[in-house]
Amino acid sequence: MNKNIVPALSALAVIGAFSAVVVAQEMKPDRAIKYRQGVMQAVGWHFGILGGMAKGEIPYNKDQAVRSATFVNELMKMPFDGFIPVSDTGAPTKARAEIWKEKAKFDKLAQDMQAETPKLITAADAGDVAALRATLPGVGKACSNCHDDFRSK
């Protein structure tokens, strides 16, 4: 196994365990907001690496692409734990009230997006920047579908 992935997956396991403990307690709205924002920032970081490679702004590196794709795939399972009912206020947030009014639609868009992110790993593992370039728009569209309806600009 890639020596860089083991520490990273260990860190994700710790974060996951921590988040389960926090959720088990009564979570304050500001902590939920900060949690989901932190996860989304990490997603943006790794999606930015993949996008940079696809655009030719960053030299394509298969190992780095697989690593970032894997992180995006795993991280996108996490932010939704932070969308607890009382977390529409309590800290600055771009989350719109429609999330809680249209929870079924929000959850469906999250599932749709989570179905797209494994394709990033497959494309990155192909070792061909063209495969990555072809996959990114579908994942980006799945993300923007949710942002369009549930995130303030």
C-alpha cells in the first residue's frame, strides 16, 4: 500500500471516530457548521489538485491524482453528519434553510454526488490525464446541483 495513503487514512479514521463521539453528544450548531465547512475545504483542496492536473496547471502525477481522488471520495461521505437540524444558525454559514425544508431532495443530491466520486479514483488510476479530464465535469456537476439549490452565493 502506498506509504502516503496509510497515514492519511489513519487520520480520516481518527476524524471519523471523533465525529461519531461529537455527534453522540449534544452538538452545538457552531461546531456542526465548522465541521462540515472543514470537510468541504479539504474536498476543495483535493479537487483543486485534480482540476489543476486536468487543466495542465499542475504536472500530472498518477500517485498524487489517485491520492486526491481517494480523499475526495472518502471526504464526501462526511460533511452530511454536520447538517443537524439546529445548524442553520450559530456560525457564519452559506447553508440555506431549504436544506431542512427539503431534506429528502438534499439527501438525494448528496447520494447522487457520492455515486460520482468513485469515478475519480478509476480515472486517476488509469494514469491518463484525459480520463481524469473527462470525469471531472460529472463530479463537478453533481456538486453544483446541490450548491445551486442549497448554498447561498
